[in-house]
Amino acid sequence: MLKYLPGFIKGILLYVFLAVHTLMWVPFILVSAFFKYLSPFSGIRRFFNRVLNGIAISWTGINNCTFRAFHRTEWEIRGVSELNLKEWYLLLPNHQSAVDILALQMVFHRKTPVFKFFLKWELMWVPVLGFIWKVLDFPFMKRYSREVLLKKPHLKGKDLAKTRKACEKFRDIPVAIINFVEGTRFKPEKQRKQKSPYRHLLKPKAGGVAFVLGAMGGQLHRLLDVTIVYPDGVVSLWQFLCGKAKKIVVHVRDLPVASELIGDYFNDMEFKKGFQQWLNDLWAFKDNEIEEILLAESGLSIGTD
């Protein structure tokens, strides 16, 4: 019944639902955070960490069920059957739309641990959201610019040390870290401005990935190369809520975190060059995969004139 509502009505209903559903959990987050930070006992703090993660899981699960009730979107998902909740993952998806986050939540819900994002230090001070991100243990990155380090050389390496310390809580709690390495959503005009060598992707930024791997200190067990494709065209969040996404394809490659990927990206030039080459090769593979998916969906094949 809900799937046959007019798109505009679907969009309004789902928009209101997401807002109310999100606000509904805020009191539970605040109460859990209150006891988490005031308790002197590590066991109680771990308990409320599990409660907070449970809230995030419940929020995602209810959203997913609601989208399925309203939408007739066809999902093609590959490569998630061997994933589990007890591993530490770093996800490297391409980025085209705000819908990417919802797609990732749909695909990985209860297949990987709770998602975490590395956030800029300044975002900690965003009203309400900054507090929620902090109590949910989203790690904040504090990077010192080259100019600051020239003036205050004693700060060299302290940004990585602070981030690594923030990640210590993940040693006993598996997590799935998401890093959008393009830094922004793909747009043809951005692609042209960058002179990107890829047909469907922007240039990847290696520094952020290297920083995450260095900060996690070998805790991450696996890399998930995630390719998201909208065969009928990229949809905005509003279009998705209105049910305009006919099909979404998500392919996942499970890769090991090789020891060669952990090093001092910002001071070891040889390591930096090798890491950039590794990421560029990964992005070239992803670009070819997107091309193959789009051609397959259009009924063509590689090599067709």
C-alpha cells in the first residue's frame, strides 16, 4: 500500500519520519551519556557504550525497514556474505550523493560493527550534533597545518598521537570506519576542474586514509573497497525519499590491511609515494568496475562498438 503512494507524499512522510525518529532517541542518548561519563567504574562505562551502540543499530534498522515499506528500489548487493560483527573494518566507498550513507547503512546493517566517521576537530563544537558524535565515540581528527608546525615545531606528531589516543577505546570494541577519500561528492564539473583521470570518480586523497591507518595502530583488520552505482542516474536525498531510486548497486571487495600500508605518510616520502600509488590503483579498479556495471545495466558489454 505505502509503495504506491505518490512520490511527493512519500517524500514528505519519510522526511517527517526521519526527523521525529532521530529526535526520539536524543533523550536516551543524553541519559546514557550522563551515566557513562559520571561513572567511575569501567564496567559501567562499557555497558553504556553498548547501550549507545545499540541505539545507533536500532535507529538504522528502523530506518531500513521504513524505506523498504515505502520504496520499490531494487538492490544488487555483492561481497558481504563473509563479513561479521567481530572484525574491525575500514570502508572506502565512492561518493556521489547524501543517499550513499543510507545505502551503506542498508547494505552493512548487522553485517559489520556500528559505523564511525573520522570528523574534523572543529565539528566537536557543533550544537547538539557535536555532543552526540562525541558520546557515540566518533573519533575527531586534529591536524596541524605546515604553517603552524613551522612556528611551533614541538607540535609535530601530536595530532596523530591525539587521534590515536581517541581510537584506543576501539581496541575492545569492533568498529567500521568510513572514509570518503574523494573528499566531496562526485560532480562532472568537479571532475573536469580536477582533470581527474577517472571516468566516474574524483581523485582520491591519500592523506586521510593513511592518517586513519596510522592512527588506528594496526587495529583495523580489513579494508572494504565499496563501489556504489545508481544505474538510472544519481539521486538526491529528496528524490530517494520520494522513491525515485529504481535500482542501487553496491559491490564490496574484502581486502587485507597489509603492513606496507601503515607508515609515516607525512614525513616518509618513500612511503607516501608508495601509498599514493596503491590508492590510485585501487581507484582505477573501482572506476573500471563502475563502467562495467553501467554497461551491463544498459545491455552493452565491454568491447561493444
